[in-house]
Amino acid sequence: MKNINNNLEDTKEKIQDNKFEFSLFKEEDNIVHKVLRVKRISNSKEEKWKIFEDNKVLWVLDGEKLSLKEKNFLRTVDGMNLLLSQYKKNETTISAIKKEIKKYNNK
């Protein structure tokens, strides 16, 4: 019974500590960062990858310019990460993307 009472006292102390957590948060320092994401869009005829910032389309990669092996790579998580890193480096040409895919596949 003593063990249960000790646990109750500990939880009461934790709850009292949590009441004042809000005073540690400063609303002025709350910074909203951009959200970048990649979305693959495919239908029966074509396949595209779009990069969004928040909800704006920033860049579209057309799959017709890529080989089947390159498309298969871009369908993976590593491929999506590669597209995001290439966009962040501002290297969005097809040739730059193909070179990076080749580098990644040769590892």
C-alpha cells in the first residue's frame, strides 16, 4: 500500500510541474518552417514527380525523359530524397539528375 501512495504523490508532483510548462514557451520564438515534399503522379500514359513547398508546386519532373531504370529508382525513398536534395542545391536539370542517379547506383 505504501508503494501505491508513493506513486500517487510522485504523479501529483509531476502534474504540478506540468502546470507551469506553458510559461517556458515563447510565442515570439515560434518559427514556422517551409515544408518540402515530393509526390509521384502517374496515370496509364505518363508519370511525373512534383515538388511542393507547403501547397505550391515548385518544380515538375517529367518521367518521359527518364529511362525505366531511372524511374524505378525515383519511385523509392532514396529517389525521393535525391529529388529533394537536387532541388535544394538548385540543380533541377534532367542531366544533373541523371548523373546523380548514376552515382547513387554505382555505389
